Amino acid sequence: MTSVRLDGIGELVTNDPRAGIGSLGVVLDASLVVADGAVVYAGPQRTAPAADRLVDVGGRAVLPGFVDSHAHLVFAGDRAVEFAARMAGRRYETGGIGTTVAATRAAPDELLRANLARLVAEALRQGTTTIECKSGYGLTVADEERSLRIARELTPETTFLGAHVVPPGTDPDSYVDVVCGPMLRACAPHARWADVFCDDGAFDADRTRVILAAAAGAGLGLRLHANQLGPGPGVQLAVEHGAASADHCTYLSDADVDALAASGTVATLLPGAEFATRSPYPDARRLVDAGATIALATDCNPGSSFTTSMALCIALAVREMGLTPAEAVWAATAGGARALRRDDIGRLREGTRADFVVLDAPTHMYLAYRPGVPQVAEVWHGGRRVVPHWSGAAPVR
Ligand code: NIG
Ligand code: FE
């Protein structure tokens, strides 16, 4: 297979501290060589090996593709009116999920597939080369199974979220029996992960424990919607069960922060949800200072965060959550990879997947510095350029 060498990289973010400066492992005046879908070289241009094809990126920054480790993309309909009502002062409530569940159940497979494909393509255009996708808008055995079957066609990072909410009119304990029994059996073959929404209006600690144990027994990795709507037991449960990540983490006690810092559970922060529900942002600074590992993700869903923009999440994390641009970029790439327990993505070094972004900017800092501006010039996925979109002019510094 032909190898490709990208020269003229003004700033290469490797996320490999041994390869360059700081925790982003930044290499200036760098080259990246890719072959067979993988990185063969990531380092200074002067020592780069030869390749079959040469591309000059004209001083632009190159970074690993974004890893969006939390999204809900299989659904029909929208909830724009609910969003507008919130912006007029209404509170976010889990009851809105029912609107999407009704629309999703009524939708044919082709519509769900087309909606999903559109969102995945939209994310890819903006630099997201790995995206996790949850079920959770079916809430029957058949509808959860088909959501995951369809999700699996587009991403290997699929998550069974039958425990999103208890369907209206259903007894919660009977529903937990269904989730842990026939629903889990039908869904596990299409899923890598299981998730539970542990919060007021969704699942309490006891029911969450039962579902996590059943999912782990079925061989699924665990993740949790935790402490989004208020303080609660979610984070502690995630840590106790060795979950790969505890997501949202909006309301944390000191004990929650300590537990995350002492564990292998990543705190996945979803600022799009705080933005669209007009909620206080989680304190990322406090988590990082305590030694916790954090990831940033979009939480893309029609209710609480209808964005696929990892760049927006980075900008919000920097402006509202106390992170430096470098910390936010790390969390959106290597942090997401940690949250998915993947070491083949989120970094650029020999052997990792050749998933990366060429920015129409000289440095990663521009992602937060120029919020709202589309700056992803190219996206390379598995060593192939899938998004070519150069502005023409070289970036100005
Ligand atoms: O992550 N918190 C639970 N689930 C989604 C919201 C889903 C919805 O409102 O449709 C979330 O924010
Ligand atoms: Fe979510």
C-alpha cells in the first residue's frame, strides 16, 4: 500500500509526552507518515522517512481526530420547541425523553439509519473520527435491539442504554427485570458497553446496581450517566463497578472527586448539555487538580445537547470549566480514547490508527481561541483523507 508523508506541519499534537513538548507531546516543524491505515512516523520533519506520496500542509496544525465518547444518535424527531421553552425559563426534565421515544418507535429502520448516518457524517466533517453511540430511545426489547443493530453498522463503540428512563406507565421494578433479562440478551450481541442513567427521574442506586451487575455478567463494559441533575450516588457506583467512565459529573462532592482521582474511571464532561439546559458547568479544573482523568464529549442527543461539535465542547471547557486549551484538546482526543479504553486512537505515534485532523490554524489553541469558526481543513480516517476543505490561504499567525 502507498505510504503518505505530510510535511510542513507547523505544530503536531501527538499526545505522546515522550515525543514532544508538554502533555500534548507537541512537535514543531513536524512530519507525519502513514501507511496501511496506521501511523508509521510522527516527529520532526528533518528525520522523517521517505514515502510514496508527499503532501505539504503549509504550516497548519495537525492533531489526533476527536474521540467523542458519549452520544445518543439513534432517534427520530427533534425537540426544538422544548429547547426554546427552556431558554424561556423552563427546567430540563427527563420526561422529554418520552417524546423522542415515541418518534423513534414509530420510525422505520431506514429513517433511523439515515438520521444516524447524517449525524456521523456531520461529526466526521468537524474532525470526529471515533464516535460512541447509545441506544435508549426504544425502551422495548425490539426497539432497543434495532437501535443497536443500526448503530453497529456505523461505529464499533455501541452502548446499550435500555436503562435510560422507565417508560411511562410501566412499573420500575418490572422494567428493570426486562432490561436485565430479554432486553440485555437481545442487545448484548450488538453492544460493547452498557450504561444506566442514574439520577432523579431515572434510575436510583439500587436499580442501577442490579442493571450494572447484569450487564457486566453479559460481558459488557460499563459506563454511567452520573450526577447530571443533582448530587447523587452515580459517580460512586461507577467507581465501585470499575466503569470505564462516569459521564456528566456536573454535581460532585469532594468524596466523588477523590474517588474518581483514585480510580481508573474517567470523568467524562459534556458541556453541550449544560449549555442547552442552562445548567451550571462541571468544574473541570477541580477534577484535573485532584488528579482525575477527564474526557470531553458532545452528548449529542435531541433533548439536552443537539450538537456534534467537539470544537464547541473544547471552547466551553476552556471558557467555562477552567481548562487550558491544551488540557481541553487532550480531553477531547486522548481523554476520549481512555474513556473508551482504546489505545489505538487519540494519539499519533507509530502503530496508532491514522485518524487525524489538519486545522486551518497554526496551533491547537485556535480551537478555543476562535470559537464558532469552522477550522477543520482536512480529516484523515484510517489513513485516507475523507474531508478535504482547504481555505486556500496559509494560516496567519
Ligand atoms: O445525556 N441524561 C440522560 N440522557 C441524555 C438526555 C436525553 C434526552 O433528553 O433526550 C443526556 O443528557
Ligand atoms: Fe447522555
